Amino acid sequence: MAKLIINKTYEWNNIMRNFRIYINDSMIGSVGNGKTTEFDLKPGKYTLKSKVDWLKSKTIEFEIKENETKEIELLGFKYGTLILPILLFILLIYVVAKTEFNTDLNFLWILGIIIFCYPVYYLTFGKNHFLRLKE
């Protein structure tokens, strides 16, 4: 029997989520944040995708042979864990500049809005690319 191992990397912003795993458009199980799950498969060609809520990954195709182990890494969208800390740092700079130095750095609001739009894209139009599967 062949094995498919799905390794979900730990991401603090997805700490409470379970990611559903689909083989050939049928759900075969789920994997938690920072967890690894193994599935037994028969040798052959398969399609694989993952979903969480309304968000999903691209579908990838792979072939697995008898007694082969295939490892797939499941990740969130690129830089997803950095957005909130960056926005909080920008807010901190703004507040310190405003209160301690009596300086208006209004351009930081524009920068913050631009950075905020990055995850909004993945939650709306880019919902089919929210998750990434890597062999």
C-alpha cells in the first residue's frame, strides 16, 4: 500500500482551523494546524486539493507507486503570518510619532491600507489560491 503524508505547517493565524483534504474530489480526511496526517492509497494517478471554509488550494496531480511514500506540504498564502505584525508595527510608529514627537505621519495610514489589501485579496478574489500545496 502506498502512503500520502500531508504536513500542515504551523501558522499562528490558522491555529484553530482544520484543513480538509480531497483526493479525486472526494474528502478523505483533514489535517490540523502544525499536524501531520497519513493516508493509505492504492497505486495510481490522483488529484489533490485542500479546503478550509470557502478558501482552497490549486488542484495538483501526482502519481504514486506501490510501497511509495509521497509527502505534501500544506501552507497558507505567502507572507500571511507577517501581515498583522507589520500592521501593528506601523500603528506603533504612528502612535509614538504622534504622542511623543507631535508629528503627523499620515502616509503610514496609506501604507497600512495598502498592506491590509494583500490578505483581503486572498479572502475574496484569490480564494482559490489561499492555500498552497508543495511536494
